[in-house]
Amino acid sequence: MSLTLPAELPVLIVGAGPAGLMAAEQIAAAGVPVHVIDAMPSPGRKFLRAGIGGLNLTHAEPASIFAQRYFPSSAVAPWLDLLDARGVRDWAAGLGIATFVGSSGRIFPVGLKAAPLLRAWLQRLRAHGVTLHVRHRWQGFAATASGKAEGTCHRIATPAGDHLVHARAVVFALGGGSWARLGSDGQWSEPMRAAGIECTPLLPANCGFDYPWSDTVLQRHAGAPLKGVVLRVLQDGRELFARKGEALVSRHGVQGSLIYAAARLLRDILARDGSVTVCWDLFPERDAAALCRALQAPRGKQSLSSFLRKRLGLTGVRLALVHELAGPALRDPVQLAHVLKCLPQTLLATRPLDEAISTAGGVTLAQLDDVLMVKRLPGVFFAGEMLDWEAPTGGYLLTACLASGRQAAQGVLGWLQRIAVSAN
């Protein structure tokens, strides 16, 4: 690490997360000096935070399915041509980190830790001659001798004061707008817009949704998982989403992998309609007719909860949801049987942006060329989550961030070659 940032340099990488470090690695491996700056006291903070849950690197599903997990998939697919799931595993192996495929198809490093991988990666970067500058915050493009702010000149706030830096090429990899305390604070949006770079508003992705639970649910079941259920989203008689998996009852509403998988759809409906209703199938392996037969047995003096527990095995948080959401259907066995297959819940809002696992929105892709360079600002490249794309959890986010860093690096090397040819 260095506190002295040269005023003139070949390549500047802004952001020391996965996308920025991958771009730095590829460019430096080609023999080009690279300087990486980051506003935080150490690199890869959000990367390390992701490792607390096991560091899901990528996913083992077939490439054709893998590519369709992204939105827009047509934009992300070329990145994956340079670095796909197999490539991520090979890259990790090159750093001495073995990986394995979990039961869900997700791929993790052996040991389930992010720190060993990051340490090995930083060691490789140092060996390639990459210089890292921490506590250096990019503040915007600076005016050149022409009086105009250009993509080659940058204002950097450093511990030693503000500096102007000129770079022949720059890769911005500043992340989205979630987990601000780890460095992804979205503060780059305004300087980018001021420079004429189009940015759509940052929105929560892979996020939870608000629902006003009763005190009973909050006191007894907040934090409880909903396992083996199907989440459905229906609109005008059409099924827009259906998937089996796991969700979580939170203090504020619902979250978890099933909710995250549907988050983009739910967020769009919320923006249009002001609320969105999802349906929970609590018995995916049984049809309504079988449930109806079980519920039509004589109840006698049993309480409804005891009856449902004995007849259907309905207990815990699933039973609490039925009491919370079924309404009048609780009084009629036929109606209740159908409600157990489609228990409606109206969600009112996304959780705040800073709580989201990732963000949508950002630098629009249409203004970039195939190697992620701004068409009207030659030498200015973007990578990672600050671009306007999104993906569900499951290793997809990290894979595409790494791949976009490699794509931008290819662009930088091509751009530097063009400069060299024109100079001669």
C-alpha cells in the first residue's frame, strides 16, 4: 500500500472491490502499471462481509440457464464469455483456494471464508506491481487546460490533502448503494451525472419487503424460516412467478432467498401499484382436494390450532401465518384448503436501499461500448455493481462483477494500444 499517488499514471482503478481488483489483475498481468484507490481503510470490505455467510462464489448450473439469471441477460452474457462459473473456480484454484459444489448447486471455497482468498489475491496483485491506495476518495472529474472536465483528469481526496491525477485510462468500480458502511454508498452518482454520464436511480435488489405483523407473530416467530414452501406472484389471472424454496419472517416483513428471487418483479409492481400481493403455498406436495378431505373430518372440542396440527401437521411459523393471513377462510374447511395452497399476503414497500444485498440502477449500459467504455468519453470504463444490471443471490452477483472487471480490463488494454499506435 502507498500514500503517494502519482500525478500522472497509465491506469487508475477507482474501487477495490471484486470488479476493480479483477480489472487491476488483468491489466497489470499485461505489464501495465496500475494504481487502485479506495475510500475505505482496507480493500474488499463488502467482499469480506459476503464471506460471513460462506462466500458463495458462483453456481454450478448449466451455462445456458446461468446466463438467463441476469437482467438484462443480453448485456451480461458477453462478460460471462470471458469469465464464467468454471472460470471463477479455475481463478480461485490459481490462488490456491479449492472450491466445492453445495447441495443447492452453489459453489463455495473450501473453508467457507473470504479472507484467505482475498489475502492470496492481494499478494498476487502486489507481485504484478499493482499499487493500492486506501482512504483515497474519488470526488469527480477535474477541469483540464481547456477549462472542461474530461475523463482523463480526476480530483482525489487523500489523507495528505486533495490531489489532481491524470490517467490515460480509468476503470470505475465503485459498487452500488447498499451497505454504505462497507464503502458502497452511491456517492458517485452526482459527480457522474455532472459529467454527463447517464445514471438511473439506485434501487434495492435482493431485498426484503415490509409487512405489519401482529405482536404475536413478532414476539414468537420473528427470525423463523419458512421452509419447503412455494412463493407465487399472480396478476390478472396469470402466474408471473412460482418457485419452491425458503423465506424468512423478519421483524419488518419477509426476506430470504425466495423473496430475493422475486424481488425485481415485486419491486416493479410496487412502483406501479403501490402494493403487491404474493401467495404462499404451504403444502406444495398436496393438492387442495386432499387438504379439503383432511379438514372435513369432525373437529369435536379441539381448538383450531390443535385440529390443524393433528390433521395436517401444521405447526410453528406456518400455523402462525395461517392465523395471521387466512381471515374468514379459517371458518370454512373448503375455503381454508384452497387458502393453504395460496395464502395471500400484501407487501407494502421494499426495505431501505442500504439494507439490500445488492442494488439495481446506476450507469446505463446503452452509453457504453462492448468493452464497457463510455462512448463519448474515451478511456473511461465502468465495471461491477455500479452498472445498471441485476441478478439474484446464488453466486451470480459475484461472478458477473468479476467478469465485468475482466471485460473492462480488455477494453483498457485495447484503448492503451490504440493510444500507442496513434502516438507513433
